[in-house]
Amino acid sequence: EQRLTQLSKDVLILEKEDDRGLYGVLSLYLIENEMNEIKQLIDKLNSTTQENQILTLEIMKTEMKALEKFDTMQVIKGRQTIEVLRTDLDSCKKEVKALTQLPQLPQGTCPRSRLVSVTGPVFYTEGEYPGLYSYGAWGCDPKPEKGKENWYWLVMMTSNNRYSNYIRFYSSLNSLIRGVRNVYIHTSNPTTNTIQGPNNVLYGGALYYNCYNRDAVCHFKLTTKHVTTLELHQGTRYNSKANFCHLEECYPYTDLDLATDESGVWVVFTTSLDFGNMILSKVEEGEPPALGKTWQTSVYKQAVTNTFMACGVLYATRYVNQELEEIFYSFNTVTGKERFNLGIFISKISPNIQALNYSPVDQTLHVYSDSNMVYYKVIFE
């Protein structure tokens, strides 16, 4: 810097002096050469500084890797693990939110096409009471209360395989061997407005079931513990007069079958006016609930072992043997079209299926089979 200052002064002196061109030109050449040397030196210094910075950075990276390697307290690795877990947690929260905000779709509509197969069983358990209660139903609420998105429910026919007076809840699928709590409809069993038959569903924080000793659907709201009823069509068969059956056995008190799908709650039954053929009605939410549109089918109810709804389509099953059940029939509520040759098979872990219901949350079938809780994955086209 001092030399640059001196050269600037020399140039000013040369500009002021008049030596008639004798030494001025020569002096300027000397100054120019020296300026070029200084420029080269500055460039070299800049280059050296940049190289030094790069080298320093590489040394720091090497030292950091060494620190990670010899991090005996596992602090760095711990922080890295925490960041990964945080990312996974955020992803799970988004998925759960998407599931719990399942939109209620218009009847007969579905983001998926027709059902083509059932895989599994994916999961099964004997639960808390292995082999004790042969009849019952279980599942998850497609429209749950806040904070209960992962809960499962269970209703067991605790009196003569026919009646029940409470619902048992579980905090997750993995806790089905240890219940969280029971919610009682009544202290007595059976009595007015308690549960008759295994074909029950939970939807919107309310249990829908066949009322004790009545041709009606009961609606039990969990938060208020209030029961309202929905009267069915005149001549509705009940009290084990229109059960699900196969050649070797009928399942008692299965006259009414409640079901859920993407659009809400449905009920399957028959009347004395329909020659025993299955009737399907939409149940509209409310207190009390209301009976919506009704469809007649050409399938005899006692030739069927169970039914369920998926995407506005009614499916019916029949007994093949102790290892297999067949989904053989479908009825589309939009087109009115019936099919009798679906040929979709369910592999059973026990000979009988007392209750069967579809969950639109994760596209699974929840099955109650001779006291076992089983679920299967449903595959759509």
C-alpha cells in the first residue's frame, strides 16, 4: 500500500515537470512495470486467500466427521435421529388428518371402482375373552368424535348369544386384548332399547342396532347416552324370523343388518310383503334418525350369510365350506343393477361369520367370527 502511494506521488511530479521528453517517458515506463508487478502480486495474494479458505473448509469438514465418529455421548446422532422422527411425525399427522376428515359422499358414489377381491386375514385376535362370546361385532367409527380417530369398538352378545347392553372401547388395534372402558345403554340385559342381535355399527359417535324385541333400529348417542328409535316398514320380520342362514345353520337374531360405507348408515331387512327377499334402506342421520330411500332386491334373505355396503353397492355372502365364504351378489343403488356371479372369496379362520362390515376409512372388512376379531383388506378395481 505504501509503494502504491509513492508511485501516485511520482506520477503527479512527472505530470508537473517539463523535461522536454528526456526522462518523463522513461520514468513512466518504469512506473508501469512496477505497477504490473504489484498487480500480479495482488492477484497471487487473492488466489492464495481463496485456496486457504477452501482448505480450511475441508479441514473443518474432516474434523466434524471425526467428532461425530468419536461422539461418545451420541449427541450428534441423537439430534439427527430426532430430526428424522420429527419429519416422520409430521407426515403421519398429515395422513391421519386426511383420514379423519373423510368426506361424506353422495349415495352410490366412490373414489374407487368396483370391488374385485378380498385379501387376508391381515389381522385377527381372540381378544380379552377367548372363545367366550360367539356372537358379536366390532370395527371403527368412519366418522369419529375428535380424539377418538384410532379407537375401536366391540359389542358382544353376552346374554344367550342374543343380547347385549354395552359397548366396549379400545384405544388402538394393538390394544384389543385390553379394553379402555365400557359404555352402558342400560344396567339390565335384555330390556327396552338394549341390543338384540350381532349386526351393529358405530357411526358419528352413535351405535345403530336392532332394538330389543322390536322391528326397529335403535340409535344410541355415546355423549348423551340417549336412545332414539327408527321404525321400519310395515311387516318387517324380527325376533329371529328372517335370519341369515346357510344349509347347516341359521344365525339367530340377525333379522336386521346395519352397515356403513362412504355415505353413511344403511339397514338390510325383509318384510312379510316381499316374500322374504332382502330390502335395503338408507338411514339418514339425526335424532331420531330417519328412513331414506328403499330398494327391493331379488335375493332371498335366508339364502345369505351376511351383507355389507361399499361405495353405495350392497354385497351379500354365502357359506361355501368351513374355510371359505363367497361374496356372490351385488346390488348397485344408483343403477339398480344386480349381479349374482361375483365369485370373490374370503378365507376364514373359523367356520362361521356372525358379523361383517366395511370400513371406508381404510378399505377393510371387519369380521366377527366365532368370538374372533378379524379384518381383511378390500381391493377395488
